[in-house]
Amino acid sequence: MKAGKVDPVLFAETALDIRLHDGQKLWLWMTTRTNLEAAFEIGVKLHDENRKLWTTQVEFEAILAKNPESLKNILVPSNRWGKTLVTSVKHIWYNFYKIGTRGDWQQRQQIRCGTLNLSPHSNQCQAGYEYVLDILFSRFVYTVTENGETISRTNKCLIADFYVSDNMQKRTIFFKNGTFYKSVPTGEDQASSLAGNPYLYISYDECAQSLHLKAELPAKIMSRLIDFGGPLDLVSTPEVDKPSHQYFFHIAKLGLVSDDGWFTLMGKISDNIFLGKREVDVIIEAIKMTDPMKYRQVAFGEFITTGKKMFDA
């Protein structure tokens, strides 16, 4: 448990009994700036022509120097990459260790705080809320391949007593140390309902679907992180016909070169080793035959252009 505080991947694989693929591990390590030696090795392994990361220690150190704290992060995954799972793991980690709180042990125990998961739509908020409960209640089912055979496994969470109660209507889960997880749809109020509450960590799932992402971010979302100095994660699959796609594309490009404090990681469907390879190949090939441009979005998480737009991105 002590080691897990400085390594969210170790925490996920031991305390939560969750298996993660290399892309998810890299995302957790880079956005929390933990276990950077392992992050460097995985980045070299995942680097290719579609996802340029780093190939030398010098390139890696340059990224860290340019963005030492990684407080503004962007994940651009393909479909079925596992973004909701890895985000849920990160929420549990922040709450379990109260990452960002200050003071001695007793003072930190008395601080009431939590994490926030945002999404433009209530269905996506519900998915994140249910993922956290499934993990803590040891009912998260995943598949692994052993000796060429696909086997289903269920996690065995070691910290089930961390859970205290939950409110399904408000999608809020309360924990033993005075922390909470809240999942809220931004809807059409430009995140005005968030006013007054500070958070350890905020994730914004499918943020490109927001009606007004650029307007929401500065005062209404990022200001909620000032008290504890926590990070903001923007997570979204590129969808060219969504309202905030152009702004999301703009800041994601900044993050690819670590500009303006952003860090961006691209995720490919091939990263997810827990999906059945045969099933993935069949579906991906069918999409490629139907729409080659959509194929690149689904397979590589790329920003694509459709015929609906006069000018491409």
C-alpha cells in the first residue's frame, strides 16, 4: 500500500487486481510523473510512425523539462482502447491516497475532498460511476490470453472496505477517508453547477462532444483544482462532427509537442491486448472497407476529416 502511493500502476495491479495494457500504464505514469524509468521504456516500445513519442533518453528528458508537472493532459484514444477503465483507476488512486492534500496525518484525514468525472452526456457519466463500483466490489470482468486460449477473469479487490456508500441519483460514491467520487454531466450549463467545490483531480470524458469546451475550461473547471494543485485530464475519441472537435484538435496538437503545458498521448486499438484479436481484425476490416477515413479514427485514434466540412482540420 505504501509503494502504491508513488506508483498508480502498481496500485491498480495489486490493490485493485486490474490488468492494464502498456498504453494505459504509460498514460498513468506520465500524467502522474511516477515511475519514469518504466515510462521511458514503454514509450520507446510504443513509438511508431502513427504515434511519435520518444526514441532516446534526451528526447524524453526534454519532454519532462518542458512540462515537469503534467497538470493538463489529453488522451486521444481509438475506440475500445480502455479509456474509461484507466480513468476510473486514476480516480480511485487519487481518493485512496488523498493525493495533493497537505499537513500531518491527522490534518489530512480531516480534509474533505474528492475527484470529479465530467462528461457532456449522462450515459458516459453513468459508465464511469459503474466502473468504480465494479472495481471496488470485485465484479470487473476482463479477458486474458493464456497458451492461445482466451480466459475470462474477475478482479479481486483488496480494498473493498474503502467503500462506504453511494448515491445513484447523484452518481456520487463516498469513501472511508472522507473522500468522494462524483460523476457529473455538463449538459448545457457550461459546467456552472461545479461552482464552490475544490477537487483533487478532474477528468473530462468525451470532452470533444461538449457544446462549449473552450468556454468551460478556464474559470469553471480548471479553477476547481487550485486548492490541491491537481491535474485535469481531457479524454476523447476524435469525432469531426462534434461541437468542440476543432478546439480539442488544436490543444491536442499543442500537447504532442508539450506546448502551453499540455501533454498528449495517442492510443491505438492494437494497444488493448484484452480484446479478442480475431474479433478486432474482422470488425476493423469491415470498417476499412466501408469508410477508410473512419477506419483511421477507430484503429489509430487519428483526427480525420469528413465530407461534411468545407475545410479540413
